[in-house]
Amino acid sequence: MAHYDLLVIGTGPAGQKAAVQAAKLGKKVGIIERKMVLGGVCINTGTIPSKSLREAVLYLSGFRQRSVYGSSYRLKKTITIEDLAFRANHVITHEIQTVQQQMARNRVDLFFGTASFLDPHRLRIETPRAPLELTADFFVIAVGTEPARPPDVPFDDTSIIDTDGLLTLKRIPDSIVIVGGGVIGTEYASILAGLGIPVTLIDKRPRLLEFVDDEIIAVLQQQMKHLGVRLYHDEEVLAIKKDRRSIAVTLRHNPPIQTSTLMYAIGRVGATQSLNLTSIGLQADDRGRLNVNEHFQTVIAHIYAAGDVIGFPALASTSMQQGRHAACHAFGHPDRTDTALLPYGIYAIPEISMIGKNEEELKQTGAPYAVGIAHYKEIARGQLIGDETGMLKLLFHRHTRHLLGVHAIGEGATELIHIGQAVIAFHGKIDYFIDTVFNYPTLAECYKVAALDGMNRLPRPWIPYL
């Protein structure tokens, strides 16, 4: 029975980084993957495939050039599911190889099989050959999540699918209904609409993505409607029935909808069922998620959990840092991860990113704030890339001018956000953007334009450098 300093369960972003961090601290580390491929949901069915699909759609459909060459412009007249899958498979293969090399380079032992706890320091792994038993001083549970599949939805994985099933389809749908307007549903709705597919997005809430700034969501919804997405807010699906020709979707407040394909995109559940957690005194919630403290410890101090299995924000970027922090904390290594200042990226068409507070949060706290906005159409780079609807929004303290939040929508938003992230992290003011020279023509110029716009909204005369 081999003993390890750390055993990690799951090879997604959180598990990878926890394992590598511990290995770099000189610890003996093992990592367990229940599937026969590395990378977890992030590489195989979630982040990487969906973003690869997005890039393939934007490229093959000619979407980025339409504002210059006309709305009918397309690089490829007929786009097939094979065209879309080709790019995704290329990137997935590369990312899996990268993870394999990283584990080998850091001398992390890799086990394939289903792990379950026998006691708080001992795991049983059901492998394709024979079961193994391993012990460890510390554990990181990074098993990720799976799509929720409620029993009243007649999944067949051909025309009624979950969010992992799109690239397994035999052909591009003639039409699609997406149930659930969360991040995944919103991303897929806009991506598929970019192909020219009739898309209907149904959500129970009054608007999409309630944690995102209102003004940004207003732009997103307008753009999605322009793409051809039919949005149903405050709506509920009562029944889903399939016959030979189509799928009938019965709604609470609107007439039934007929579609060729339906994607159920409401919720994901932690993949904790096989871990035998109750035998060691751990209890997942009703969605399979684990509660942790600020250091990602469960109620059993030597067992940590990180990534999607602990719930919001469930982003690959945050999961990586959670895994690193867990490993550092386990072995007493200093780590200054700021879990209060995390960037969010939503890869819809157009993409969205944000850092810090939004306007609604500042209103609720009564903070004296001001707003500055730059529109891509004002920026030369916006014209060059053909994005005239994007915008950058700065929120700053009205009196001290400290930057409080940055919200972006449009091409490159998820890259652009990091300039604002650095300024907030160092407690900077919007004066920085006014006094700084940005390359021309770039989207980064939006920061200067938005800062000047915000200053122009303040009572004059300005009092510089308070």
C-alpha cells in the first residue's frame, strides 16, 4: 500500500494545479482520474470544447467581418458538425498532452480509476485491472461536476441533450431550444445563433445572468436578439415530448414550441456520488457540492475541496488558484491568493468580462460612485476589428476616484479586463488611465476614454490627485 503526502482526486484545473503545486514543494503526490482521459470537464466537455466551438463558428461564419463586408458574408457557405468538431478535437488533444507532460515533468503519479474513501486517510481505487489502496496525509477533492439530468426530461442524447452533448451530435440542428439562461445556456445560445440556427432560450428569471451589471446585460440581450435568439424570460417549461419528427415544448405562459433539438442547461451537480463521503463524516449538499472554509478545507481539516465541486464561481481560472491555495495551505507554504478579487469571463457572442463591484452592488451599499463609459465605435481598434457595439464601463469612487469595478462587453473583453484588475489590486485611481500612454490603435485605449468620460461627469473644477 503506497503512501503519499498528497492525493488529488480529479485532473481538472483545480486538481492539476493542486498536484503540481505540492510536487514543486517537494512532496510525494498522486492524482486519480476516473475517466481514461485527463483534464476533466474543462478540457473534454466544458470550457475548451465550448470555446473552441465559439472560435470555429466566428471564423467559419465570417461573423467578425460582417460589419465591414455585409451581413451575408460567410467564409464557408455550408458548415458541418465535422467542421466544428475538428477544431475542438485539435485543441482538446493538445491540452490533454500538455497535462500529461506536466504531470510527468513534476513526477506526479497518475492513477486511472474510481476513487472512494475507506477511512479518512485511505482510498480504494477501482482500476481497469485490479483495485488499489493508497494512503495519504492530505487529500484534495477536485472531482468537478456533471450536468443535471432530471427524470422528467426524456434525454436520448441525440435530439434531447445536456450541455455535454452538443459536439456528439451527428449534424448541426435545424433549430434548437435551450432550457436555462445561465452562463452555459447563454454561451451556447449565442454561439449557435451565430451559425444562423433558429435558437430559443428559455429562463425562469427576469433577465439573463443576474450577477452581471444591468447595462452590460442590456447590450448582450440586444445583440443576441440581433443574432436571432428568441428570449423567453420569466418562463417555465412544463413538459417536453418527442415524436418521430420533432420535439414539443410546453410552456407556462406562451404557446408550445416545436424544435428539432433541445438542450437542457439548468444546473450541474458535484460528481461526489462514488466517493463514499458519508463513511468518513463528510456530507455533500443536495447538489453534490462540498462546503469549505477560506482555505478550501472541509470539516475534516486534512481533506480539501476545490473547483466546481465547491460551487460558485465554478470557473477554470478560479479553480486553478483554489487548487494551488489548498496545496500551499496543507503544507504550510505562504500563499496570498485574493479570493475576493476574481475576474469573470463569459464567452457568449459578444463576450463579457468583469472585475470588482457592479453598479447594483454599489447602489445597495450606498457607496458614492461615478461611471465612465467608452464605446468601441469611438475607438479606432473597434472599427478595425469590426466591433461597433462593444463597451467598457468603469465604476470609481466619486470623491477619491479609486477604481471599484470594470465591466466589458465585446471582442477581447476577457483580455481587456486584466488592466483594470491590476489597477484595482493595487488600489489605483482612474487618474492612472488618464496619465498613461496606451498603444494606438488598441482596445486598451478604452480605459483612457472611459476615465475621461467619468471625470467629465463630475462637478468641476476637478481636484487632481487627492
